[in-house]
Amino acid sequence: MVTPKLSVRSANPEAARLLEASGIHPLLSRLWAARGVHQPDDVRLAWGAMIPPGQLTQVEYAAGLLADAIRDDKRLLIVADYDCDGATACAVGLRALRSMGANVDYLVPNRFETGYGLSPAVVSLAEQHHAGKPDILVTVDNGIASIDGVDAARQAGMDVIVTDHHLPADTLPDALVIVNPNQPGCGFPSKNLAGVGVIFYLMLALRAELRRRGVFPADGGPRLDQLADLVALGTVADVVRLDANNRLLVTQGLKRMRSGRMQAGLRALFAVAGREPRNASGFDLGFALGPRINAAGRLADMSIGIECLTTDDEGRALELARQLDAMNQERRSIETTMREEALVAFEAATPSIKATVCVYDPGWHQGVVGLVASRLKETYWRPTLAFARSDSGELRGSGRSIPDVHLRDVLDLVSKRYPGIILKFGGHAMAAGLTLREDAYEMFIDAFDAAVTELTGRSSFEPIIETDGSLEEGYANADVAGLLQQQVWGAGFPAPIFRDTFYVRQQRLLKDKHLKLSLERGHQRFDAIWFNQAEMLPEHIDCAYRLDQNIWNGRVSAQLIIEYACGPDGVR
């Protein structure tokens, strides 16, 4: 178990003054300036401020190939990934291509049978697709690592267009074209597009190409902004960095949801999650809708999620959303059991491992190990890998990391030092997946720990809760809480956490696990709650908290959500 340190984020008073002078709320000006926003244009989140598609390397060439394919009535097949980003990317591709006259269908790998991405096994399935053998495969949210799969497709007489956002390896697949902001030589200003963002950009470029060819009028063709809700969902669910361009995409998607203009599937997902679209927030996308889509890929077949996002039948959408909700409940039950088993197993072991956490049980569910890794990472604040056994006898692992450790770089070092023990791997700095020889597990956990220690020069890490300092008394109210909830926060643009000292007037336990508090600061009193905290606090506390709205019987009041608290001397 770890104890976090509290810090205060560096302020930028000059940028804050500039933002405030342009009419932005003083508190938002301070918060945004501290997150790197330097001028009012950086928060101009209208469509006109979006980075133009033409800046994405190869996107216009790829659009030309797709326009030719539509003209020649070639069969297109989208090969999706089995997470929420992949599902929304597939839905964007299907809806946009069909609206532009393409003959297109989709195929999504089953993580338990064919593994990740465009593998040779997926190519075999594509050849036998019920819609007929495709002429062109279009990958979404995958493909940059599919060297063997692209070769297999070409040998089978199918061309491949790769759209992806994952980091490439030294060798790129021999595709017709690759659209990926992270490929070598791409000067696209935002390297943080999700997979759904990449295919959305390609669809914008395709519409522009069809306008140039006279297929659509100069400003005609389908309204692709109607897909913004899907782009927002996939972007938030994939936890990519919310730079200005991604915040624009998410803002436009949330605007559509709040106005009630969204795909039938999203409306159904809001309903089964018990959330209100009129108040849609990034939290809803990341913690209510996203996990329900992801549950299909974790436990069954992501085609259920994709159908939910592509049907226009409200009744069918609700039926599918209920199936996804039931799967998510099952996923949570499996995850709870696995997490408890993992905690017991790790605490019982007394290894020499210091910097990392690795856990494995042959009976665990492959689709849930990533969530277990995430929970253990939070508990021990170390890069964590959790493994399950696949049907073929290999170990399938999923990892989550901490800001100090680039997980993919660590796995790359291990694979070079110990050739053959990692059969394949891929991912990002903070999350990665790998396949391991079962007999190499013990060797791997030592090698993984050594690699983390070598790359960081450290064998222990401590979490830091970065706060925005004290919340001005005049802003500690329900109206400002509502204003903050309306903004887009997320990875790389964190929601504000404030830090103040309070007098604890009252405290009691809710359901034996949540601490309910009445706090006082100056002349103000606040209701507060600290979830999953059963230990009572001293009379005076140093507290990191979020400002939230509490709605009860139609009355809206300010409430504090505590992230961490201790006595003024640092003692809990």
C-alpha cells in the first residue's frame, strides 16, 4: 500500500490574465493556464479550429485509394480492434463509407481465438467473409504491427489500408498506405489522436476527395459532424492525451449528446447506465458508456458493441445495450474475484522483486487481466502485468504503468535482452499487451523488474497527487462546480483537484466503507465524501479534493469528493 504526496501544479499568472481578459471565467483561466493553455485560441473548440486533415501524412493518398474503390465498386472490409476505441472507429468507418456509397462490411477479431489486430488468422476469416472476399482491408485502431497479417493479405490477393495510432516498431507493414500520426515522418501536430480520430480524419479527407471529383457539390456530401458523438466516446475511452485538438473533438461530441442528437446506440447506453445525456460529461464516456462497450470485447464478441453503435433502430439499440450492460455486470464480478486472488497471491509471495508487480493464474479470464493490472498498479504504485493462460498454452498478459515508466520501452528492452521469451508485444507508455511462453514466466518477471530498475534508476515509486492549490472561497459553490463539470478533462488535461485545510465537524461511515464528512473552512461548511476510506480522520486535515455538485430532492449544493486527506503533520 502506498501513501501519496501532495504537490501544487505550477501556475502561469501571465497566461491566466490573458485568458481572463478575453472573457473566460477567472477560475477556468487559472486552471487552463496551469495546464499549458497560453492564449484564448487554444480553447476555441469550434470545428473551424480543428487541425486540417491534409496535415496527416498519407491521408490524401489513402482518400484517393478509397475514392477509386468506391468508383469501381470494390468490396471493402474494416478490420477493427476489440476495445471501445476500435468499436467506435469501426462504427465511424462503416457509417461514413456507406453514406459515401461504399460497399463495406466489417470483421472484428476475437481476442481468445485470433489475437490482436490483423493477424494471418484474421486474414483467413476475411477471405471467407459472408459478404464475399474483400478487395481491400481497412484496419482501424490496429495494423501498424501487423507485418505478417499484411503479407498474408497481399498473398491472398487483398490490399490493405492501415489506419492506426499505436507506436510503430522498427519495421512497418507493407500496406498500400499507412495513416498514423505516430509513423516516422508524419508532421501532424497532434500525436494523440485515438484510432477513432484517425479514421474520422480519413473520412473527412475522403469526402473532400469526392468533392474534388465532382461526386458531391463543393460543400456537399454527408454531414460527418454527426459522427462526433462516436469520436468523443472512443477518444475518452482510450485514455489518449486530451490535447487541444482532442478536446475539440470531445467537446463537439458532448455538445451533440447534450442536445439529444446522438446515435441510437449511445442513447440506449445512457439509458441502461442510468445517466442523463443532457448533462453528458467525459466521466460518463469513460466510466459509464465505455466500459459497457468494452465488456463485449472482454467476455464475448465485440460485434455486439459495433452493432449497437451502428443500428438506427431504437428498439434494437436498447436490446443490445441491455446485453452489454449484463456483460459489464458479469465482467465486474469476474474482475472482483480475480483482483482479490491476485492481492492474496502477491502478498503471500516474498520475491526479491522490488520495482514491479507480476501476477498469473492459469484459471483467470484473459479478457479481464488488464483491469486487474490496473487495480494492482493503483494499489502498489508500480508497473504491473497480469497474465492468464490462453487455449494454446501461451500466457496472455496485459500491463498498466505509472508516469515514471514507459511500459512499451521496458518490454522492448526485455525482448532484446532475452530473445524468444516474449512472442509478441505492443502498446503505449502507460498500457501494453504481450504474449509469453509459459515456461519463461519466472525468467520474465526477473527480467521485467531488472529492466524497469535499469531504465528508471529506481526500485520504488510514490504517487504524487498534483493539485491546483487552494480554491478561492468565492468559487467554492454549486454553480462553479457545474461550470467545471461542463468542461472536458481527462488524460493529459486532468480535472482540477484543490488543496485546503479543513476542520472536521462530523464524520461517519457509510456502508462500512465510505467516509461521510461535514467540513468547515472559514465561514463555509461543506458536505464531503471519501470513497473506499474506512479510517477516521483527525480534527484538522490537509485535504486534496474535487468540487462536485450534489443533487438531492431537486436541490443542488456543493459537495467535496476527497482524493486524499491527512493531519497537518502528514499523519492519517
